[in-house]
Amino acid sequence: MADTAKLNAAAARHAEDLVAIRKIREGDVRALERLIDRYLNQLMGFFRYLRAPESMVEDLVQETFERVIRKLDAYDEQKKFSVWLLTVGRNLYFDQCRRETRKREHQQQIVSEPVTSPEDEVVERHTASELLQTLTPQEKFLVDLRVFQGMPFAEIAELTGEVEATLRSRFFRIMGRLRITLEKKAPGVAGSC
């Protein structure tokens, strides 16, 4: 019975979103304001969940909404708007992370700091948090959703638009790499990861 109520509420929300989107496409500024008000806190919370620096959160939110407005004609009305919005935001944030990573790598090449071996880097890492920092933003996102948020693979697949079996496989490969890294660092400890 509670599941039916949740489904009905989700369907009603989707219908309201579609009405607002159609009005926005016709130039209704108030419908846009209502849609932004509806999803502003959720989007801000999503970026904080992704651990975006607080100084970037407002800019990411603004750019996400700008991108959504520009691409509104590409929105598939069969999909939930909230999932599409979060996907646009996630992609924007990961693009920003990649740009920052390339920038840091470029700066490191210019400085020509001595390069340590991968084994030395593993020995220097001391916490699980530091192990997670070795992951790409996409890998960290998957681990965060699955491990720390306890989200089922089916929901992660809906959010990311990827195949559930692919996500499961990727997740287990990531966890295997983390276990191997931890085992190299502290033999006998990897079982607790």
C-alpha cells in the first residue's frame, strides 16, 4: 500500500514536471522559477554528496541549470526530470574534475618533481579515505553510492544510464583493486576493506 502511494506521488511529480517543462519551452519564466525552486536544494545536496568543494557548489548548480535550460529540447519526457537533471550535474562536475586533474598533471610536468614508484605511493597512504582518493571521480561516485549510501545497483543504473551488470562488474573490479592496494600496504589487512 505504501509502495502504491510512492508510485502515485512519483507519477504526479513527473506529470507536474512535464507541465512545467512544456511551459518553459513556450517561454513561461514563472514555470522555470518553480522548477528551479523545486530542485535547487536537491541539486545542491547532490553536489555536496559528490564532495564538490563548497566554493564550487553554487557555480555548479547555476551552470547545471543553465545547461538544462539550453538542452531542454533534448529532454526525453519518458524519463524522470530529476534523474536527467542530476545526470547533467554529475557530468558537469566530472568534466570539471578531469580538467582540474589535467591542469595539475600539466603543472607537475612543468615542475618536474621527482617521481616515486607506485609501491612507494601505496606505502605512504594510511587511511581508507586516502585509498579512495586513488579512484577516478566516476569510480569514487560508484563506490560512494553503493558502499556509503547503500544504493541498489538498479537505482545506480537508472541514475547513471548504464547497464546494471556493467556497474556490478566495474564495482567489483574497483573493490578488488582497493583490496590489492591495501594488501600491498599492510599484508593481512585487506580482508577488512
